[in-house]
Amino acid sequence: SQQGEIELGKMAKERAASDQVKQFGQRMIEDHTKANQQVTQLAKQEGVELPEGMTAMQKEKAQKFSQLSGKEFDKAY
């Protein structure tokens, strides 16, 4: 889900050692926030309800990443 990618991007900004990984996390936040807004608007117009939260795979990644920081996080992300 878009929200899941935003959350993973936030983790990258907070836990990464590399500025490149932090910048990538920020880009993920920005891109997926914009995409989420567009999808939400379209879904409302079409009367479609969107799932919220993270997918199972994103939850698994978040759990793994939550135990890492610095260079270990960079490598895993």
C-alpha cells in the first residue's frame, strides 16, 4: 500500500547511516504521499473503498527494519 511505503520511507530517514538512503526514504515519502492523494481522490469519485495500512509484506519488512540501524539498515533497505 502507499501508506506502507510512506512508513518504510520514514524508517529510512530515521535509521539510515547513509545520506543517500535517507534521501531515498524522503523521496519515497513524497512520491507515495502524492500518489496516495491521487488514488484516494479517484477512489472517492468512483465510490471505491481503499484498504488502509501496510500489506503483510510491508509489515514483515517494517518488523525486520525496526531491529536495524545505521549501515545494517542501509544494507537491508
